[in-house]
Amino acid sequence: MDMIEAREMSLISSMMDDIKVLRKRIEEMEERLQMLAELHGESEFDVRDEYIAHLDELDEKGRFEEFADIVELRRKIERVEN
């Protein structure tokens, strides 16, 4: 292995270690969020009836488009702007 490959392998190894640390932190955060959700119960997350009515109205009257990905959405926006 030459010097460049050794440096690249070292960088990759360091990145993998960082990813493992981040994954562990994310799992810990998910556990905390789950505990908080269980403590507060769903009753604190009730949606106001007026919001539901507004969403229903938008759903009935709205004209919606679906996009396969963000690139397709960006193209559509750029076409409309020009």
C-alpha cells in the first residue's frame, strides 16, 4: 500500500468511526423522543378541529401534483418562474 492509499484508508476508518458515534447518538435521541411521547401521551398532540376542516377544504378544492423526486420538483418550479 502506498502513502496515498494509507492516508485514504485512515480517512475512511476515521469516517466509519464517526458514523458509528453518530448512529449511537441518533439511537439515543430516538429512545428519548419515544420516552417523551409516552410520558405526554397522544392527548397533548390533538389537532384543532378548525385545522382539520381547513385541511379537508384544501384537499377538496386543491390541485396537487406529485413529483418523483426533488429534481423533478425543482425543474417544475424553474419552468414556472421563467
